[in-house]
Amino acid sequence: MLGERYLATRERLREVMHGIAVLARETRAEGLVVDEENAPAFDSPFQFLVLGEVNSGKSSLLNALFGREFCRVSNLPDTGRVRRYHHGETTGDREAAPFLDDCARPLAFLKDFHLIDTPGTNSAVRDHLAPIHAMLPDLDLILIVFSADNPWEATIWDRLSRLDEASLDRTVLVVQQCDRREPADVQVILGHLRELSLKRLGRVPPLFAVSARRAWEAKLTTPPAYAPWQASGFGPLEDHLSRQICQSYRRRKMLDHWRKHAAITLQQIEERMDETLRGVNRSDRFLAEIEREIDSLRQRFVLRLPRHLAEVTGVFQSEAAWVAKRLKRRLGPVPTLLRLFTGERSGPEIESLFIARLQAAVETVATQDAGETVDVCRKHRAALSARVLEEIGVELGASEELETILGPAKERFIQRLGRAARSGIGSLKVRHALEQALRHRRTSLKTLVALTLLALTAAGVGGTLQIPWVPWIALGIAGATSLLFILNSYFTRREIVGDFRDRLLATCGTFAHALRGDYEEALRVFFQEYTGCLGEVKRHLARQKFELEPRMQRWNHLFLALKAVEQEL
């Protein structure tokens, strides 16, 4: 394709500008980039005008240059109309002006080239070349075609000599149909044309001798035939036309104009992305500051722990005293005697009772603390909403959403401390010592009860057998063992209850220490759940970072591509 390098550069620039336009819209940057309004100026096709006498081979030259038979070729004189070929979805000709027809052809190369074929300078129709005068300033190349049979026809030289200097700069002289003359004759013709050009024009435009017929035949073969192509003389002509296209100052200036605007837009995009990045960093710092605030709120409650643990210690001591009284009642002589026959379960029952009461007391304290914590979080959230909206532009949501976070968090806080109280008592192993003491007491009391029963039995047997003094002795022994039972149950009860109470009170510090760790962890989990109200802020920042990183990568790619286009230009 003629001007392939220029067209590739233009297409590359178009792709870069399209990418910049998309990125500019995404980042809300402003700049002049290619769009529907200015794309026609950017994509304006190259315009070639072919001028020559009737049957000089103008149409054949255009067909051979582009390898398509789109120009009508005839040995008869044309009707005298200028034909402008351009791209169209369907084939069709229409009259655009007097002596000018617009000819649409569905050929891809016509998107980049508008080709103007003239009927002939020596046509019999008057004023048939009038349409081309308005076209001259916009033409990229003017091909003056001479027939090798008669290259000195006056009409074409008269038309050529009337071209201005700017048009002559874009003019190329082509001697067509050279296959009809001998090579030596062709060289003579070229020499005469150079001399004539100096006389008539004051310069010698680029001059080529070609055979469109041979070039056309060479292009029709697969692969193209090299020898006929070389003999046609089209190689030097096409190389020159491609250089003219690629080195066109007007065209390259237009591309550079768009490249500069693209660079300006790219710089504005960079500034917008830098601004966005700075905003994301500010938001990150702001979010970190809020999280530190929330952590400081947690620390405030942690610092209150000694006072709250003192309350828990007081509760523990009061409950220990209460449960010791319950144990004392359970270890009375009569209840003890009954349980010798029904079974002793004082250890598990007393422990369960103590755990239940202590857990309820700890949960009461935890409920009060959780309520205070929720109130503090609500106040902090109310003040935080306005700050987040002002700093980041994100609304934290309705207060109902906060309640859906704080309500369950409060319940879990209370339940966690209640479970901690239950497991804390279990780990103290107070029940083990109690049950061991109760087993020893039960054994001794059982022995005394057995002796009493044996003595009573002996008294009954002695009385039945009417043995003198035996019943009285046996009854005395039974009374003595009963008295020992009462005294033993009383003294062992006092010892066991006192030891149990002392052991509970001795473990109070251990229980409080164990509860402290669970209390701090429960607070950490509570405030961690409270930070869930910042979820929308975190998602907003995550979206910004997710969008920013690929945009920065695209910016780097576009920057390098634009630099490559700059090097080409």
C-alpha cells in the first residue's frame, strides 16, 4: 500500500488517542482528543489528481497503482466529466456538481485515498476541468500523465504551466504506455521532457516512465510476477509516491498537532490520577486515624478494668460467703444423716449453684458495661458521620444499620463474659478438695451410725433374751455413738465449711486475673465489630485502589506508545 508507514503511524496514533480519550473520561480529565467531531480532520484521506490527455492511460495508471480495477478504462473519448472515487458501503455514482461525479466504491484503500480521474485536457467538452480548480489547495499529489506516443501535446503543457508553485511542489510527471516504445526511445523522451519542463516550468518535477499494462498483469498473478513488474517501471514510481505521502509536511504537521494535544491530555490524566492517589492516601491516613480513635475508646474501657474487677471481686466474695452458708445448712446433722442413706451430692450441687450465681452476677456487670460501651459507640458514630462525609464524601449509612451491628455485638460480649465466669470457676478445682473432705466425713459418720445401729440391735436382742444388764449397756453405747455422731458432724461441718470458704476466697485473685484476659478479648472483639460501620469507607477506598492501579498501567502503556509515535514523526 502506498504510504504504508505513514498510515501505520496514523493508525497507531488513532489507537493511542482513543485509549487516552477513554482514560480521560474515566478520570474526568479534560483535553483535546479525537472524537466524532474532529475525527474527519484527523482521518482525512489523501487526495490524488490524475491529469492528462484523452487515452493517455490515466485510469489504467490508477488501477495499476492500487491493484483494483475501479476506474473505467475506455479507448473512446469520455463524456467530459471529472470522477472522484471514494469509499462507500455500496457501489454508486451521483452528480455532485456540474462536470463532477462522486463515485462510491466498497474498496478498503479508498478510506485512505480519494482519487480524482479527469476525462482529458484535450476533451471536446468546454469547461470540463472547472471542478478541479477548487480542489488544488487540498490535493496531496498531482499526477500529470503523458502518453509515450505523444508526450508534447500542447493542452497538457498549457494546463501544467498554469499551476502555482505550491501545486508544482506536489506534482509528479508520468510517461505512460512505455511498453509501446523502445527503451532507448523512452530515455530520449524523458530527456526532452526534462528540457521542456525547465523551459515551461522553471523546474523539473519528479519524472517516471511506466507501463500500467505490465504492472497490472504482474499484480494479477499469484505470487506477483517479478520480471514484468520490474519492467513496468512502477517500483521507482510507487517508492516516490510513498515517500511523498510519508514525508508530507502538511500531513505530518497535522499528526504532530494531534500528538501534542494527546500528550497534553495524557499529562492532565496523570495529574488527575496523582490527585486521586493523594486523595486515596489521605483517606487511608484518615481511616487509620479513625481506627486509632476506636482503639483509644477500647483502651478507655480497659483502663477501667481495675474498678470493674474490684466489683467482680466483691461479687465473688459475697457469693462465696453465701454459698458457704448454703453448704453449712446442707452439712447439718439431720440432713447429713439422711444423705448417708440417699447419697452425697453436695460437691457438684454447691459448685453448680456457685457457678450459676456468679455467672449471673458477672453477666449483670457485663450488661452494664456493654450498655455503656454501646452508648459511647453511638455518640462516636454520630460525630464520625459528618467527618467521613466531609473528608471522603461517603455516607456511613442510617443509624438502623449501626444497631444491627451493636445489638448482636452486645449480646456476644455478655455471653462471652458469662462463659468466662463459668469456665473460670471450673478451672479453680475447689470442688475436688470439697469432695475429698466430704468423703472422709461421710466415712467416719457412717462408722458411728453403724456402731449405733449395732448397739441398738444388741439391746433389742438382750431384752428379748432377758439377759440382765445387757440392754442397758447396749443402749448406753448407742447413746454414746449418737452423741459422737452429732459432735463429729458439727465439728467437721465447721472445718469443711471454713476450709471451703477460705479456698474460694483464696482463688478470688486467680479468678479475677483469668476474667481480665477474657474481658479484654471481649472488648477487642466488640470494637472490632463496631469498626464494621466503616465497611462502606473501606469498600470505597478498595474500589478506588482497584480502579487506579490498572489505569496507571494503561497510562504507562499509552505514554510509551505516544513516545513511539513521536519518534516516528
